[in-house]
Amino acid sequence: MSKIKNELKNDPLMPLRHSAEHVLHCVMQRLYPDLKKVMGPPIEDGFYFDFDLDYKISPDDLPKIEAEMQKMIDANLPIVKKEVSVEKAKKEFGDNWYKLENIKEIESRGEKVSTYVTGTPESPYYDVDLCAGPHVESTGRIKAFKLLSVAGAYYKGDEKNKMLQRIYGAAFDSKEALDAYLHNLEEAKKRDHRKLGKELDLFSIDEYVGPGLILWHPKLSVVREEIELYWRQEHRKRGYEYVYTPHVGLASLWQTSGHLDFFKEGMYPQMSMGSKSEDEQTTYYVKPMNCPFHVRIYKSRPRSYRELPIRWCELGSVYRYEESGVLHGMLRVRGFTQDDAHIICREDQFVEEVNSILDFGLEINRILGFDKLNVYLSMRDPENKSKYVGEERVWQLAEKTLEEILVKRNIEFKKDVGGAKFYGPAIDLKAVDVIGREWQGTTIQLDMNLPARFGMAYIDQNGKEVAPIMLHRTLLGSMERFVGTLIEHFGGAFPVWLAPVQVAIIPISEKNNEYAQKVSKILKQQNIRVEVDERDEMMQAKIRDAQMKKVPYMLVVGAKEESEGAVNVRLRDGKTLGMIKTEEFTQRVAQKYLTKGLDLW
Ligand SMILES: [Zn+2]
Ligand SMILES: [Zn+2]
């Protein structure tokens, strides 16, 4: 959150976007004299404007408003800051209850009232608004804007308050930048995993099951199964061991771990079983994290320095009670499976372990189609040190060490000051998708909390008890969010190794069904996922259907193919490869599957 706010504050386009909002509210006031302005901040890529108006603005009204805005921009009116007294402000905005409320708040904070004046009293577009700015110096600086949508919004975001209207807009310093943004917006709509999830029969969220809980349909389960298989193989190769842990744990566990102190509002409420005997604990919580279980495995017996590093991984399903307002398809959910791991090591092993996780994270992201990653070093907020557990010396050392690792590897990164969790700094790799959006994925976190809380230790060379270093890490984040991201990244057209159906066989007529089945059998022997479309439909319709389902390969088979022991190959991108021997095609696809290539041929 802090970072987003900071980035907004530092965004050089913020004054322009804020000024575009002033132009919007000014022309709205002119077009709808009964309108009461409420507020309008700049946001990422644009702005919004909240207002109180009986007439309901519809998307059809937007072009008219835009035309009026353009006139005001072309008039290139000055936007000037003016400080006024509270009394004067109250008089100036006397007919607007919302602004008066705002002035009272400013007054109670003991701040000065500042206004921004657009135009001059005699110009038709004259406007004075309560505002802290900053703004561009004149309306002509707004080079490109577009109004995007109309929505409802409660006053101050509180559903007990009046429902207002809100207009969203985008604003940029060039037409090209705006066009690129609008293009990406269209792309994002087309790629929306919720839309594709329905069209391709991938997953659902069911009102009978509950919001934020994902039902994986067979097709998407194939994608997940392939990723998990790959994930397990890679972990074995890299010296990890798998563990399995329960979905619930006693309150005492979550008390010791600190979750009941620091994370309770994110947890599902307790389950109390009613006591069977006096001394039996009977209050359980569903797990929001896997960590305490792994710690208890570590604590199940004494550990020697020789055993370290320990690398335990688990595809662990956890549940967190997210507010319903933030739930979003598979991307923000209430139940998810983390691809979790904990590394418990000695201080002298720390750097090497972080480097190995970085290698692993880069590799798995690349294989899964994310070449571009934005790297962040999440650090403490130095202004707010009391928020964090752990010794000052350890924090400084940990942050410095993580930074050195990134520098040494020539990895470009940004510092996310204030972005660290309360228990330690972290390195985050955010995947950048085809339309430039950033997705939270790999994270490597140092934990200065749990080892102390649980009294974790190992016996060193001299027989002394020493506290180990603990790292939390996920590579994909969660299966739900990651696969949701993948759907959008690939627009539903998964690479061959992940595609739920890899090959669609399309017999030209009923007479060719038998040969189609024969080809299908050959492909299945190589573990290729294949479907034969024997429906009584025209061949063209079947090809179109397979293409809509984003099946990588379509094999059209008729008498000619049969006599040649071949198939006629079409790719889902529309390319036709013509007749290819069945055996050759099979080998090629089997190879593509093994190497996890992203291209089709
Ligand atoms: Zn303003
Ligand atoms: Zn953990």
C-alpha cells in the first residue's frame, strides 16, 4: 500500500491527471447546475470525480461531457492556487454541504484552506475548488484524456452514507500514450480470466460454496496438475523435501506463532469443539499460513548444525478472510494453495540459500512464460521502527546482505521502503505480463520472528545451542492467483505442455472416424492429450470450435491422410502446415511437451 501511494505521489503525471479532473468537474457543474461536487483525486492512469446529482449520468452522456472538456482544455485557462481563510471558504462553498464538511475537517486538523482557481470570473469555465493540488499551470497542458465509465460510490466509502455517482477517466501527456493505454485496457478485458474461465470451462465460483472459493474444473485442473508435477520435480532436483501438514491447528499454536496477535482479522473464526475432558484443548483455527507447522516439524527433535540447510516445501492450502469488496476471480480469494517452502539454515549458509532461491524463481518464471520480472527489495520504514520485531543489528545486516546479493548479480531492482513485513525484509520478483501489468509472484522473506517465538535452535560444532535463520519463500505465490494470471497472460491459449487439450482430431466425414480414433490412440500412447470431434458438424465448424477452445493443434483427417498414414496439421494461430506423417507429428508434439517450449512448432 505504502509503495502504491508513494509511486502515485512521485508520478510526474499526477498534476496533469488531477487537473483533468478539475476540468471534468467544472464542465459537469456547467452542464448540470444542480450538481454538488464532492471530491476527485488523481489515480493510477487517470482520475475520478464523485458528485451528488439526482439525474443519473449514463455512458451515453460521456461524449457530450468530453466535447465540453476539450473546449475548456483548448481555451488554455490558468489554474492558480489561492489560500483563503476558513470563514471565506465557508462562505464561498456555503451551498455545498460536502465541501462544508471538508472545510470543517481541515479546520479541525488546524491546516490552512487552499483552493485552486481555474479561469477568470468572466470566462464561462470559471471554477474554484477546495484542493491541496498540485496542478499543471493551465488546462492546455492536458494533452490527452478519455472518460471511461460511470459507477456508484458511497460518500466516504461508507455504505451507511449516501450513494453518489462517480466518473472514471484516463489522462496522459500525449495521444500516443493514451492510445496505448486504451489498447491495453481493451486487451485486459479480452484476457480477463473470469470471462475466459467461463468461455473455456476452466473454473467457477459458486454462490452455494461461498465467495472467494475456487472450483477448479477438469480442464484447468490439468494445467495445475502439470505445473505441480514440474514444481515437484524441480524441488527434488534442488534438494528440497516435501512435507504435508493439517488444515487446522489448536489456538495455542497460533498464539505462539503470533498470528492471533497480528493476523487475527485475516483468519476464519475459531472452532470450539466443547471440552471432552478438563485438560483437553478444544479451540481450533483453520490455517492462514503453513509456517508454524513446519516449525513444529523442526522442533520434533534436536537438530545438529550438520543437518542444515533444511529445505521443506509444501503445496499448502490456506484460508484467509478477505473483505468481500476486494475479492476478484482467482486473483484475490479466500482459500488458496501456496507453493510454500521454508529454508532453515545457518548464518554462513544464508547468502547461498538466497541465491539458490533467486535462481529457482527466475527459472520457474521463465519456463512458465514470464521473461520479464520487476525486482523489489522490501525494506523497513525507518520512520516507524517500532512496527517491526527483531534486533536493529540484524535488520541492518539482513537488508544490506539482500541488497548486496542483488547488486552482485547485476539484477536491477527498486527499493520498496516500508514494504517489509513486520518480521523481516524480503526480495520480491513481480512477473510482468504481455500487456505490461505486474503480478506478485516469487517472494523470499527473512523471518526474525518465528525462530524466537518457538525457540528454534540447533547444536553447533561446539555443542552450543544457536538460533537458525529461517526463510519463507514462494515461487508462484498461490496456485489460484498464479494460474489466474497465466490465463490472462496467455489469453487462455496455454503453451503445449499446459494446454488442457493439446490436439483436436477432426475427421472430414463419418467415414474417417475410424482412422481418427487410430491416430488418437497413437498420440495417447505418448501421453498427448487428444480429443476426436466425431460430431455431425461441418469440418469448418469443428475447426472453428477447436480454435475457440485454443487447442494448439488441429488434425484434419480424410481418405488421403489415411492412405498416407498422415495427418493434416493446422495450428491454433491459423497457420496450416499441411500433410505430415502421423509418427513425425507425434514425435514433434511429444518433444514440445517435454521441453515445455512456448512456441507451437
Ligand atoms: Zn483538486
Ligand atoms: Zn512461511
